[in-house]
Amino acid sequence: MFGRKNVTVPKEYEQFNNFPAEKERLLCIGSSTTECKHKVETKSEGANKALKLYYPKNRGEKVMKYWLPMFGINDSYSATQVISEWIAANDYHSVISAEDESGVVREITQRCKKNDYNEADLLASANKIKTYGAFDLERLGYIVRVCFSLDLLSEQQAWDFLEQLWEQAELHFDNWDDYMVSFVNGQKGLNTNWYSDTLVSYVQLKKDTTSLLNKYQLKD
């Protein structure tokens, strides 16, 4: 009664967010975080397949004023600099502690059982993936979308950044389960629950046979 009503995305956004396969596949990076975080912002589902996100009324202004500055992003120049430097400095080699490893297994088990999803493949990935490089890859995949949607990046810049993120994911991970476990590792290592629903969105997208994560494999 008192919450925001579900948002209807304008047709022009839906028309814009139709891309050929060579571009659409890049939207896998950040898709789970985009789905859960943009749903919080707008009450709209299906953002995981979008490059251009729709913000109703003053939601975009609040993201620009309060959220992006937390990353040092205040304008087009800083958006380009921060994202470029973040990609270059990302850590793909440090590992989480044994205590955090146990926390990751519990997180995966709980989230999968709650969403009626077989956790076996994710747990197998957790047994071998101890690094956390995908945490920043996944977050950046969302941040790139936000910056483009708020006119801080051109469309070409957005695709170029997503291409770089895809290349790094492809280089360091064999499949999406390995990638997502690395993301959860980072979340546990940083002791943050701000992105906790990313794993839930990932599970839900994996259950959806039409999702990008099922349409495009990280490696052929």
C-alpha cells in the first residue's frame, strides 16, 4: 500500500535494448547484480538483459548524487577514469581465508535450497575457486550500465568496457558457476551483504531457460 508501484519500462527502452549476439553476450557480465539492484531502485524486473536502464522520476538523480560518488564517480571524466583504473587493478590471485570458504559454502547451500535449485555445480566450483576477481567484474558490469544510462558514458564506451570485462572473465574462469563463486568469495571476504541478492538473482537466472546466462557460455 505504501511501497512504490511496479514500474512500466517505456517502449523506447525495450526497443533500444535489442542487440545482436556479439553484443548481447557481453551483458552476461553484471547481469545478476543488475537484476537484483535495479529491481530495488525501480521495482522493475528484466534489467539483466538491458544496457540502458530506465530510472523513473528522480531515481536517477539520487543514484547520481548519492550512490556513484561512493566509487569516486561524479561526472563523465571520473566515470571513465575510475572504471578504467578499476579494471586494470583488479586482483585475480589473492584468495579468501578458510573461515570465509566455509561461509561461502553455507551461503550457496542456503540460497540454493531456498530457491529450489540444485547446488551441486556451484559447490563443486566453490571447492576449486578461492579467488575473488569476479566480485569487481560483476559490480563493474552493473556500474557500466548505470553510468551509460545516466549519460556519463557513451554507448561505445559502455560496450568497450563490457568487452574488457568479458575478456577478463573468460581468461580467469571456465564457466558461470566458477565466476559466481568468485563473486561470492569477494562478498564474504569484504564482509558485505549489500550485494547478497546477486547470488539469488544468479540462481533465478540459471533456472530461466531464456536467460543470457543460459544462452551464452563463458567459454565454448
